[in-house]
Amino acid sequence: SEAEMEFLMEVIRGIRNMRGEMNIHPGRSVRCVAIAVPEHGALLQSYRSYVENLANCDPLEITGPGQSKPKQALSTVVRGTEIYLPLAGLVDLDKELARLEKEAKTIDGVLQRVQKKLSNEQFLAKAPPEVVEKEREREAELRRTKEALNRRLAALKS
């Protein structure tokens, strides 16, 4: 059905996004683990080779609720089904941790400067509204980036 195909495409998109977040080469095959809710388990089993091909994950391990989650793995949730990308052996964990922590520090610095500007009454009073709006959008984008970085750091430390 259409809903099933949409679910499978969301799973593939989720895996590809996690790969991209960690700069894993698209040509490199990775292990993925799906802790599937009952209605998705059979569907993933039926279309396993399709998902493995399009997301370049080999193998795609499919288990059910209550199974243990892989350690040091990025994760995404698609309609209740948890998808994990274990990072051990894929990335140099120490190097990646250091890179992400450095990036987080940089983002924090920029975010603080933007927030300082936005809390400055002079700036708010004198700057054109579109400039103020642009800074607010920048602040929101920096917050999203910071949240994504924190999720990746938490995954690496788990």
C-alpha cells in the first residue's frame, strides 16, 4: 500500500540522514538495527533487500520491542520503529568526539554573540525590522544546529 511505501522511504531517508550526519561515505556499507513495532516488523522483513540496497546497509537487523539498543549508535524513530546506526568501526570515535566538541564550542560562541545582540535594546530599537528578523532566524538555526550536535555527542558517548 501507499502508506507502507511511505514508511519504507522514511526509513531509508532516516538511515541516509544519519550517514550524512557522521560523514559516512554513501558507497560504504553499514550495519543497521531496527527495533520494529509489530506492524512494521513483517513489512521490513518483506522489503529488507530493498531497504539494504537503497540505504546501503548490510545487514539490516530487524528485532522487536524490548530488545537492547546498540551502544554508541545514532538513532532515528520512524512511526514508532527505532532505527540505529552503530558507529563502532565506522568512525574514529575519539576523533569524531573531539571534532563535534570543537564544533559545539564554536556554535556556542556564535550563538552567545547573536543572543547578546538580540538582548541589546539599542540594536532592537535602531536596526531595521528585517535585520532583527534575520538575526532571530539565525538564532533559531544555531539552536537547531546545537541540538543536533548534542544528539550526536550523546550518541557517541552512550
